[in-house]
Amino acid sequence: MRRTMTLALALALPAGAAGAQALLDRSFHLGPQYVSYKLTGPIQENVTELAIPFAVVIPIAERFTIDLGSAYASSRVKASGVNSEITGLTDTQIRANYTLGNDAVILTAGVNIPTGQSEVTAAQRTAAGRIGNDFFAFPISNFGSGFGGTGGIAAAKVMGDWNVGIGASMRYSASYTPFASSASQTAFKFEPGNEYRARLGADRGLWNGRMALGVSYSKFGNDQAGGFSYSTGDRIIGQGAYSHPLGSMNLFISGWDLVRMKGELAAGITAPWENIANGTVSLSFNAGGMQLEPSAELRGWSRDGGRAGRLASFGLRAHIDVGSFTILPSASLATGGYLDVSGATANISGYRGGMIIRYSR
């Protein structure tokens, strides 16, 4: 039961907990990545990020574990007249996970410790803002957001041929100062609204392969800043994946779709809804004692019904086991187009390289 329900339970885990549950007991993960995008045309800009996230899982008892994660990152934007950079540690997340019964219910509680830089200077604003774009999917999208806490529960149950998981969570974030101010300025306080999230996940065998589906809905309270109330817009994320053996190889197809509903900026200005859809096809096979996995990925971004971006990526990943270490190096090239909110267009070219290193015992 534990083996067959793991995926459904992971899909249903509260915000921030799914990654922790994917880690093995007594394990350490290190995942350095370097991402670079070049925009050409009316928009001339280079955006790069070096990210080195790490996480460790500490088993306290048979059913109780604590995991800790943080990252070092350096993000840069170079453009005509602009040279913006932000570098340093990000916030640190500490989470406790307690398993009830026959591994079918998990309670989680987490704390966001503000070890990262939440307050940026005027020179750092461009770099800090670019990495938050969901379309480009930078490995680190936020260096710091102040103190916060998350609590949630997830449960799984066998229902016929399906393993079904459900989860719910709530996240609280304390106020913080996002922009550095001078002695003559009043500090600008930002108070994020609470986030409430519900998730549903399911998986089952299908056509000699395995299918997994998941959907989550995030409800956000209004943010408060500078005497104004803002709404970031609720979000719905759908996920799907299917794996199928093809002789000695394995075919993997996955996709996700993110919908951000309409929000509200200051003075009643509406922020339009957005949609980002992504699909990936990969094929894994054994070559020279290691697993190789070439892949192709397509991503589309629309804003208020109009196309805002497109991106195609082609990559290769390897899976190498060395004693207690698992090493997964990867590299990919990307090409596409981008439409700025001002209406300016740009061609996109870029590359991404990384290596996941996992130690477990």
C-alpha cells in the first residue's frame, strides 16, 4: 500500500511539502543550475541566474522527519543603460512531517526563516523582478519574503484501480520592507495576504504504463501596502504525467497548466488573467552503464487572451549511480519569442545547465 500510494499522496501534499517528501530518509540534495536567456529585437537584454539550492532530511523517529532547505543564488540583468545584480542566500525553510496510520496521512508544519534579502535597492530591482516571471521558470524566483509559516494535511486512499490523495494547507506571511529607503523616506511596508491551498491527486496503471493527475487551487487574501489593497489573483495548476515502457526504453509524457485569475493593482486597475501551458516528452534508455534521457519541451504564455510568449527547449539528462550518490547532470537549449506588457516584442535564445547530486543512506 505504501508503494502504490506514494505518488497520489505526493501530488496532494500541502504547499512546500511535496519536495520534502520526495527526498529519501537520511539524504542530502544539492542542485546547482545556471540559466541564461538573451532577448533581441526592440528589447535587448541578457538575464542570467546561478542557483545552488540544497536540502537535507533528518529522521527524528520512524514517523517523524524534519527537512531543511535553502539556496545561494546570483541573478543578473544586462541591457542598454542597465546593469542590475542581486546575490546572496535565499530564505531558509524548515518543515516537520509526521505520518499517521498506515502511511496514508501526513501532517506538515513549516517555517520560513528570513535569511535571504527581502529588501532590495533601486539598482537591484530589475534583477529581482525578472526572475519572478513564471514563463521563464528560473530556479530561484524570490530571494526573501520575510517570516512565514505553513501548516497542512494530506491523505491518500485506494479507490478501485485508483490511488487518490487530497491535501489542504494555509500559509501566513508577516509584513516586510521590499524596497530600501533613504533617511528622508518612509519605509514601505508590504503585508502579504494569507494563502489557502487545496490539492487533489490520483494515479493508476494504464496500458501497461502508469498515469498520474493532479490539480491545486490557491486562494490569496488581499495584499496591503502603502495604504492600498492589492489582489494578486487566485491560481489553478493542473498536472498530468504518463510513463510507458517501450522494450528496454521508457517513454515519459508530462504537462502542466497554470492559470492566474484577474487581480487588482493600486487605484482599482485590473491585472489581466494569465495562462502558462507546458508539455514535455522524454525517452530514457541505458547507454554505457548510465541512463540517458533526451527531451523536448514546449511552453506557451497568454495574457488576457492574447499570446505573450512561446518557448521550445531541447535537452539531455543522464542518471548515474555511484555508491550512495545519485548524480543527474542535464543541459538544454531554448528558443522562442516574448511580448512585453508595453507591446514590444523580442526573440529569445537561451540555455540551461545543471546537476542534481543526491546522497542517501
